[in-house]
Amino acid sequence: MSADPATLRFLANLLEQHSGQQMAESRLWRVETALKPLLRDRGLASLAELVTALIGRRDERLAGLVVEALLNNETSFFRDRAVFELLATDGLERMRARRADERRLTIWCAGCSTGQEAYSLAIQFAEARARWDGWRIDLLATDISRAAITQARDGLFSQFEIQRGLPVGQMLRWFEQDGAHWRVRRELAGRIRFRQHNLLDPTPFAGKADVILCRNLLLYFAAERRRAAFGRLHAAITCDGLLMLGAGETVVGQTDAFVSDPEIRGLYRPSTLQVATRAA
Amino acid sequence: MKTCLVVDDSKVIRKVARHILETLSFEVAEAEDGQQALIHCEATPPDVVLLDWNMPVMSGMEFLQALGRSNVIARRPKVVFCTTENGIAHIKAAIEAGADEYVMKPFDRDTLASKLQIVGLA
Ligand SMILES: C[S@@+](CC[C@H](N)C(=O)[O-])C[C@H]1O[C@@H](n2cnc3c(N)ncnc32)[C@H](O)[C@@H]1O
């Protein structure tokens, strides 16, 4: 079976409406593969039948499952090692100095997928325990995908996932083997709060974050939506906070809400301009 | 160019590993067992050895121990185990014996690339 372009477009548009994620023409082929298990579960013969069901029954739950299946959850531990190290060293050191009085740091991982990014951060803090002694570190990690958040919270990784980017020493130290999988140790898991949240919605916490990671997510937003999302991140970050993007991402030409940090190249800080935060 | 010695008794695995390593800009040499690998390392030590566990003649562990004892190897290569022995006991034993990293088979390009980066070679 091969779906016609209009059917694929319909499904890609559904993804964009719900999540902001655009699917390039060249990646439409993925739709069919990604939705095969859902078709099987629902006893639907083709994507066309799926679209008919979506339109005819206005089935929000089904729409949610389609969006889940189409999201790209690709991630790994310490993804883009160099930038990660920059954050762990220069970035966090600066925040430590700036928050020396309060001894409190709030970090938000937006679009954390199955949790590798947040666990990588938690490992950094856990291994520098002496430096952060007496500190309260709030680590909130969110993603639109319910399945991804469930896995992140369970802290259960396949052999394939566990060894992508994670040094073997840290794997042995922070995870235990559980059959064919590896499970995060409670000590590490307890450092992170995982929650489902759509970046198109208002910020999921009151107050402001000192550090925001929003990596490999806004890349796939349409320009106008991306600008609005940067605006909301701006409203959610302290005025001396730090923003970390994916290695292939930048704010240059995308938004006025953030600028490159002059001292820590590769990280971004909020600009002092007033920025529109209205949702696109 | 960085050099890697792939040590595996399976021709297929050597071929797959060579292909991946070449896309990562490594110059690749091959050995079928630990003994061949040791001879190679004594003559021309590579930057990194990708090492299987079970091999005839000299196993990966025996190779690692011999490498540690050898005083004719000019520059000790990094050693990355690459094996189907995926139990925690094996992994711990390999690290204690001096392996720098551990890759569980099956693996893909990104995994291998990340491990080589971790040992400082990418
Ligand atoms: C490619 S992954 C990147 C994961 C991780 N940040 C990293 O860089 O490795 C993108 C993640 O963003 C999530 N995502 C996409 N649109 C989102 C939205 N509107 N709100 C929250 N998360 C979203 C996806 O579910 C996916 O887990």
C-alpha cells in the first residue's frame, strides 16, 4: 500500500497543529512506517482509512496517538559533547557564582524526549556533589510525548540507547542491568521531575528558570511559531539566565529574544529587549 | 589520520567496523585474533584498538593483559571492547583489566562515534 500525497500531507499537518513540528516533504515517507503499528492496533487497512476515521469521528484520542507516533524522539546521552561540557563547566560555574547567596538553581529541559538529556545533567550534578553541597537544584524535564515522558520517568533504556553517548564508567555507576535493559538508579532518578508539556502552551511552572535547555526541537517549527516560542522562553528565564540549544541551532536571525553569550560561545542569554510573547 | 586496529575473528564484523571507521576518517587495519593484534601493536601501535572478546588463539582479555605487560609497545593504544558479552560482570572485568570503553554488539555508527569521542579520538 502506498498513500497518496494528500493523505500524507493531512497527517503531517495534524502533527504540526498539535506540536508545531513541521515535516519536510523529503521526510513524508516516514509517515507510513511510523503509523504502521497504530493501523494494526486499530484494524485499519490504510492511511486513507485512518484519515477517514480522524475526520469522520473527530476522535481526539486517535489524533493524539497519530501525533505521538509521528514525533521524532531522537536523542542520546551528552548529545553534542562539546556544548554539553561547556554548559557543565563554564555555564554552571557562572550560575553557581551568581546564585551563591540563594544556593538555588532551577533548570528546565524543554523537549527532553526519553530523558537522556536530563539524566546527563543530573549525572553532572551528582558527580560534582561537593561543589553543590547545600544547594537546591530543581531539574524539571518536559516533553509533549506521553510515551517519551513515561519512559523517561521509568528510567529504563535499551542496550542501544544506553551506550549512545554515555561513557561506560558512568553507565556502571548510575544504571543497573535489568534483563536486556538498563535502569537508572533511584539516587539519580530522584533528582529530576518529568512532566508532559506542550511548548505551544504556557510555561509549566511559576517563577523563572536559571537555565533552559531546548534542543533540537524548535528547529522544526515554522519561523513565526519559533519566534513566538523563543519569546515564551524569554519570559520563563531569569534575566541573567542561560539558554542551551542543539549544536545545529542558533538564535541568530530567528529571534530578538536571545543573543549569543559573549563569554561562553555556544550558549545564549536573554536580551534586554521587550519581546512579544503572544502565541503564534 | 587516526588509526584503528579492528580485532575480530568474524570477517563480517571486521568489514562492518572498517566501513564505519572509514566514514569517521580512520585508517583501519585488521587482525583475526589477539596474537595477531599484539604483533601489529608492537610494530605499528594504532591510536585505538577495537577489540572482540571471544577469539581463537588469544582472547580479547588475554590481549589486554599482554598489552599491559608489553614493554616494546611505544605508545599504548586506547582499547575499546566491542563484544556480544553484555553482562555487567564482563563489562566490569574489562574495565578493571584496563579497557577504556565498552561497546555492546550490535552497535551502529553513532554509538561507535560517541565512544571514540569519549576516549578522545573524534
Ligand atoms: C529530536 S528530540 C530532541 C530531544 C533532546 N532535546 C535532544 O536534543 O537530544 C525532540 C523532542 O521534542 C519533543 N517535542 C516536539 N514538539 C514539542 C512541543 N511542541 N512541545 C514539547 N515537546 C515537543 C518531541 O516529542 C521530541 O521528544
